[in-house]
Amino acid sequence: MISKLHYIIPDSLEYHKKDWYQKVCDSGIDWIQLRWKTIDDDEFVRRVNEVKNWLEGKEVKLIVNDRIHLMDQFEVDGFHLGKTDMELCEGRARARGLILGATTNSLEDILERKEIGVDYFGLGPFRFTNTKKNLSPVLGLDGYRAICRSSRLALEDLGLNTPIVAIGGIQNEDIEGLLEAGVHGVAISSYFNENTEKRIKEMLQKLEGNYAFG
């Protein structure tokens, strides 16, 4: 099952430590994505394996952003591919039975990727964010309403029900509107840097309390 709250660890050694992972997991995080674009493959493998050790015994899905070519050097639950990463068809073939997510910014993106067999669409950005460079056009709530409505109809015609996960500058006050628009869940990064436990627990409560909208 695709979690309703995806936590993308910030690309900083400040958060690459055992006690940080302990804190976010104890607060309820059960899906973590590792996204480091600024380090080489050897360092990336080392960090992924460290995180695996820190998460041992915890019921947490570990997803790696890009880097599928390194999959034989660590054990993770899946991968997420951005629009400029490896081609999705190749990624699906390499990832075999693992989870595969794909970044999208429009209905056209979703329809182009629908037959590849991705397990969820990361749709965004919701609003401007400094977390990611080369940001796609901001969608806003109206954009999510239009895309979710159209994609639901298109996917249902094919017998598909691929979840949409919203991303990009999302805060707790945005959750109800996004769920009503039709998203399955949200992906968060720097918003959890402050008031971490409080914000995670409040967001989980909102996501679970509005489950019927997901």
C-alpha cells in the first residue's frame, strides 16, 4: 500500500543521522525517500546502507530517488524517478517487482506514464519551494482539482487506480483542500525541519481523518 505521508529527507548531513530517523519514525513516519543529487555513487551507496541499518526493525518503506543503476548495492523497497531521470520504461524493467513512483506536473504527464506500470504519481509542485531546483510550473489547488478529476476518469476507463501524491511546499493547512481535490496523500521535506514531532503528528491526523477523500 502506498503511504499517505511520504517524507523526503533533506539533502543535508544535518539530517543524515540515526537520532533524526529515530525521531521522525517515532512520530509516525512510515515512508522515507532518500534524495541526494549532489553526491557521487559511492557516497550515495554508503549513506543508503547506513539508513538501512538505522531503520532495522522499523516498519518503514525506504524509497530511493533515481540511482536505479545502483540497486544491486543496497536493499530498498523502491525507487522514484523524476522527469529528467532514467526513462520510466527502463526503470520499470530494472526495478522489477519493487515500488516505482514517477514525477508528474500535468494530466499529459500522467497519461503518458499510465501504461508503464508505476505504483504512484508524484504530482506537483503545489506551491513554490526551494527544496528542488528547476521547478516545474506551480499547480495550486485549482490545478490539482482539474488534474485529479480528469486523470481519475481517464485511469478508471483503463481499470487503473494509481494514487496521486501531492508535493511542493505543502503545509498542514493545505491537507483538507488537497484531499478534497482527490489526492491520495502528500510528500513533505523541509516543512518537518522545525516543530518536527508536532507537525508530523498533526499532518497524519488530518490525512487519516480525511481518509474517505483519498
